[in-house]
Amino acid sequence: MSERHINYKFKSKSKFDSIKIFGDSIALPDLKLKIAEQASLGAGSENELFIFDAQTGQEYTNAKQYFSYNTSVLVERRNVVRQKDIIVNV
């Protein structure tokens, strides 16, 4: 089987990079993880990745979405706002 890739580009960058996939497709959560690993974002990062169709700009939000090899996507990294518990004594 020949090498298969998904092409991705961060919206802030000018060129596409690619990740190697094994098989014919990859699920959205796995795609995000592979991109984060390749971009050295690390686990527990304060950022979350959002994936968009490279031609239409439509955001992919369904975790069950699969991407076939040779697909091109855009990636946006956003800061995650975590809420802290507030305890109020009355």
C-alpha cells in the first residue's frame, strides 16, 4: 500500500503540511490529535483545534466525520477558556 496523506494548513500559515495516515480514512478526533502531535502542541495544551473544509470554509464538528486520504483541510487554533468553580459563602 502506498503512503496516504491528509493535507492541512493552519489559517495563519501560507503553506500546507501533510500527515501520514494508515488506511483509507481518519476520524476527526484522530486527525486533530495527529495534527497537534506533528505541530508540537502537546497534550494538555491551552489550545483547541478546529478543522474546516479547505475549499468551502465549512467547519467540521461531527466527531464521527471521516476524512479520505488526499483531503485538504484548514486548521484554526483557539485558546480554551476553562471555567473555575466559584464558591460563595452565604
